[in-house]
Amino acid sequence: MTRATPTEEFRLTDAEFERLREYFYKRTGIQFTPAKRYFVDKRIEACVRGSGQPSFAAWFSALRVGDRPEMLQALTNQLTVNETYFMREDYQFDALLDPVLPRLLAEHARAGRPRGPIRILSLPCSTGEEPYSIAMRLLEEWPEIDRVDVEIHAADIDSDVLARARHGSYGARSLQRVPKPWLAKYFRSVTAGRYQIEDAIRGAVTFHRVNVCDTHAMRVFAGFDVIFCRNVLIYFDELSSRRAAENLFGALRPGGYLMLGHAESMSRISPIFTPERLPQGIAYQRPTGASA
Ligand SMILES: C[S@@+](CC[C@H](N)C(=O)[O-])C[C@H]1O[C@@H](n2cnc3c(N)ncnc32)[C@H](O)[C@@H]1O
């Protein structure tokens, strides 16, 4: 008999992979398919090693029976796909500037109610490029910004990306679509090729940790005028997508708009939103008069 190499001790059997897949799906709503096995194995190995547990079996048992939320968080952080960059799919930011925001203001005026802040949520926000892009676009291009109070919130399930988002330091890959004058105005150079977003923009975004599929946790999000939920539904199965859609619906105020990623569509997920073809693409509106 030969001694197992450390890597073998951390390697998952097919049955272990299946059990972990099921457990993770139940807890987070995120499904990783067997086709992703190589990617998942590598990341789980990193997670088990980082935990100090001697083997996958010991780690999984501590995770399941030990009520260790920090272990589940570490696993979640390993398994999420966090690709993002500034000004991504920016035709939707064009839509936000016009027609979405003017319509929202007109509606407030028509209803004759005192206008509270316009509330925007970026969920998932990953490392923060999306909410910071929204903040810069509004400051640069929305003439009403001096008159209208705007709140920008951002959330993600991954606590590592949230820490990076709060810190707001970015490399060339993230920044390549930022106009040069904006780079000079809204960032400061920290090291060669890295720039940190200015405090004024950082302070304009409030970050939260949440699982969009967790109905109980999502209850704290309510009354948003616009939600950007881009490039995450593609990772969910039907049930998790539906749950996320319902939770986003509950987080919007009636008449509010939901923006999805270009490869995503609500049509096969849920009929609760009213789709509308804006000049820049489709947006989904929570009907006025609909209760949560
Ligand atoms: C590909 S990034 C998209 C970021 C940004 N919206 C964009 O389009 O550039 C997907 C993000 O979704 C987050 N995520 C995955 N599952 C989630 C869930 N159940 N709840 C909240 N965020 C989730 C991941 O942590 C990751 O940061």
C-alpha cells in the first residue's frame, strides 16, 4: 500500500462531488454542473486546504454538522464567477439616463408625492465596477444630479469581492473602458497600472452581502426604483432563477425597473414583470398596482 499524496487526500470521489453539489445548491441556490468538475475540484481543494482540515471528508463533515457559516462563506467565495469591468453593457446605463430616470421623476411629480431619493441597486455587484460606473455616469451625464438625491446600493453573495469593492482598487483589465478624462478625475494612481476610485465615489455606494435566492434575507431590500441584476441568472437553474425573480420583484417599488444582462431574459423565468422594449433593449417593470 502506498501513502496517499496530499492532493489525493483532497481529491473528491464522484459520490462526494454529488453530495457537495447537492448540499451547496440547497444552501445557496447555485448549481455547479458536472461539466464544471475540473474548475470546482481545484477550488474545493483550495478551500479544504485553507480550512486546516486534514481531508475533504473531515472538512465536509465540519461544514455540514458543525454549523460553520464561515466555512460555507469560504466555499461560496471559491465557487463564484466574478468577471466584471467598468462600463460593461453600458447601453443599459444609457437607458437609465433616458428614458428610465426622466420617467421615474415624471411619475413622482404626477403622483404629487414628496420625492424621496431615487434608489438604485446593483445586485450582484462583484468587485464594484458596476455600481461605480453608474455613479460616474450619473455625475457626468445626468443634469438632474444636482437637484435629485440618489442612493446607490450594491450587493453580492461573495464576501471577498465585497471587500475588494469597498477598497475600490482596479487594474488595467477592469479599467479599459473608462474614458481617460474620467480616470484622471475619479481615480488616483496607487501603483503601476493600478488605480483606486476616489473617496467621494466610494462613499456614494453602500455595499451589502446577500444571496439573491434567499427570500428571507432579501426582505431588507425594498423600495428600489431600478435594479441591475446582470450576469448572474445564467448560473441558476429554473427554481433558483424564479426565486431570485420574485425576490427582485419584492425589492422594487411598483413602477420600478429591472435590468438583466444581455444573455438573460425573464420570459422563461417568470411572468410577474412587464417587459418593455426600450430603444436600448428590454427592461422589466414591476407593474404599478402590484403588491409584493
Ligand atoms: C459575473 S459577476 C456579474 C457582476 C456584474 N453584475 C456584471 O454584470 O458585471 C456574477 C456575480 O454574481 C455573484 N453571485 C452568484 N450567486 C449569487 C447569489 N445567489 N446572490 C448574490 N450574488 C451572487 C457572484 O459572487 C459574482 O460576483
